[in-house]
Amino acid sequence: MAKLHRILLVVDVYPPARVGGATVYTVNLAEQLVKMGLEAEVLCAGSWESGEAHFNGMTEETRNGVKIYRIYLNWRKAPAPFDYLYDNVTLAPVFREFLLEHHPDVVHINSCLTLSARVIEEAQRLGIPTVLHLHDFWFLCALQNLVRKDGSICYGPESPWDCQRCILAGATALRWSERVMPAALQRQLFTVAGRVAWVTRLPGLIGMSGDMERRQTYLRQLLEAINVVVAPARFSLELFARHGFNTERFIYSILGFDTAWAAHVQHTPSLSVRFGYIGNIQRIKGVHVLVEAFNALPANVAAELFIYGDPTQDVTYVESLKARSNPKIHWMGVFARAQLPEVMSALDVIVVPSICHEVNPTVIKEAFAARLPVIASDQGSTNEMIVEGVNGLSFRAGDVGDLKAKMLVMVNEADVWTRVQDAIPKLKTVEQEGLEMKSIYEACMREKAAVNFQLH
């Protein structure tokens, strides 16, 4: 068997672009693989929403020893925008040429959000082993987070039409059809229309109308042909099994990450309890629940709230929150990754108020690395990470009163704060993650070699 040499990591975006948990993991792993003497290359999107054409070329650069290849796209210019979000036919020859030229031993996918799952198909056609990390629910949900547009939680697709109707919620075409035609005819109309490319490019339908049945079938087939699927949360593994996926090749493994920065955290004293939120400022992240809960605290409570995140992601949402924030809520904006120790040093408690299912969220591990207790909603895998009253506190997702009560516990009961801080668990390091993934890559290569031997 050939020796492991080069790994291609596929992710939606890469620094200096705005990053989420999947990107942070990819950066940490890629740089660790390089330290281990392996070649790590990253394939991601550069710009995704601009450019004269759908495909606008590729650039190459190197950051900290990692070679990064950025594909520039304008998804709105795709022949069939919705369908190209999950199967980008235009990029098929680009992916194939790239794989043939670079000869990766393994393709490790961390997100298909921008480049689609077509890279998986091309790798499988060429006989290159594939590994997938389930950082989110994109393979089940075109909206990625299993949250309906009305804010309610979904536990996975019931039918292609249910998913199509969910994505179209609020669209003028859907509201009109609900008024003038029976449900069966409405379903037939949108199912047929979603298979007509020019219709799916119409204003009000772009990115929302498409062939949902094919999306579900195509992604299921690809996922079940992947060599190893890593689920960082038992919740994810169980959810995919519940929806009939063959999970024989799924393994459960929490995410390791870089903790070296935490040695620079030096907690500063304060007369008030400083609650912190770090992440995307979006409704599905429940920031409004946190703001309302903090506003509901008695005026004489010695507490402050610091909110870190990009205010431009949803300007209307952010402005509405700022308008009803009290003076003890501070909107801090974004910060560079290098400033994380400084940010954590000036906080006392991290709050994770998500109303969406979370998958081993990075911010909880960052809080633990900084020796900060966490208050988190009881969604997704946060229940797997937070043991109530032992290493943190949990509250019912979306419940302002319950979150307020848990914040008061942190303010008023110093023994709880100390006990929780002392019980923060040991974290899986990026060094451990690198060794584990190297073992998985090598197992995939051995499997490929065994298949090739049998064929000959």
C-alpha cells in the first residue's frame, strides 16, 4: 500500500473570509497535518455571490504551510440555481481536472455548502477514498440547520414536497397558489416547475425552487458511498439513522481543536458578572432570546452582556435587537482569531442560546479551554456537552424565563459558579485529532488497496 502523503480538505470558505465551526476545524486540522509532515490542500469558495459568470476562475495561495485553492462563483448565475447548490454540474470538469492533477490520497469533506457535493461524486468516480465530517445537517436540509422559516425546529425531512414548501415559505408564488388551487394541484405545480431550469431562475423563486426529490436521492446515494462518515455528535448519528440512512460507515468522534491560545487567557476581575455571546448574530442562534432574558434581569443585578459577532449578516435583525437593548448590553462586533485570549479574559460566563440543533459547537469548547462556565440551550449535542450543574447549566431552548433564571443562578450563587468551573472537562486537542484522522485516512487507503488487489 502507498504511504499517506497528501490530503485534500473541502470546506465552504477559508480565512480571511468569515468563518464558522467547520472552517475553524478545517484550519486547525490542515495546519496540524502539515506539522505532522503531510501535505494538506484546501479547496473552498472564494467569492460566492459575485462575478459576471457562474464560474469565475480559481486562485492559489499558501497560508501557514497549507495550500489553498479558492473557486470563485456566483451561485445566482447558475443555469438552475437551486439544483447547482447541491450538484454543481459546471464544476464537475473543474473538480475532475483538479483531482487528476493533484492526486490526493484522501478527500476529506467538511462542508458542501458553497461548492456542492459534486466533488464527492468526482472523487468516487476516480476511486479516491472520501471522508466526511457532519458539522451540520446540510445532507438532510437545504436550509442546513433544520429550522423552518417561522423559527420552529424540524427533525428531518418527511417528504420532498414538505421540504420544498418549507423553503418557499413566504414566497409570493406559494401564497398565491394557496389561495387559488387545491393542495394536490399546488404540489404538482411546484414539483414540475422545480424541474424547469428557467422557472427556477425567476425572481422570487431563485435558490428556493428546484428538484427536491432529486436532491434527497442524490445526496443519500453519495453519503452512503463515502468510506467514513464522522459524526461529532451522537444526536447527528441517531438522526441520520432515524431517517433510514445506512450508518454502518458512520463513527462517533468529538472534534479536537487547537487549545494553545488558552494558555494566554488571564481572567480580569470585575464587580459585575460578564456574560458573553460569541458567534453568528442570526435568529436561529437565539440572540433575541438572550437579549430578552438579560433585559428581564432586575435592574440592581450586577451583570453585563457582551455580544461578539458580525452585525452585517442580518442587519434588520441586529438593529431590532439593538433598539431594545438596555445600556448594560454591549455590541462588540467581530474580532480577529488572535484576539480570542483577550476576549475570553474579559468574560465570566459564555451563553449559547441557539434555537437550532447544534453539532459539537466550537464556542462551548473554547469556553471550556478558557476555563469559563457555559449556559446553553438544550438543543442538539449541547446536551451531550453540558452536564447540568456539573460543568455548566442548560435551559429550555427559546424560553426567556428559563434562561433568565439560569443567569441569576450564576450571578447569585458563587458556589455554583466555582463548582461548575472546577468541573470543566478535559478537551480533545488538535494533536489528538490529527493522529485520529491520519489513522482514518490510512484505513481508507488500506480498504482501497484491498479492493484493487481483489480486482486484479
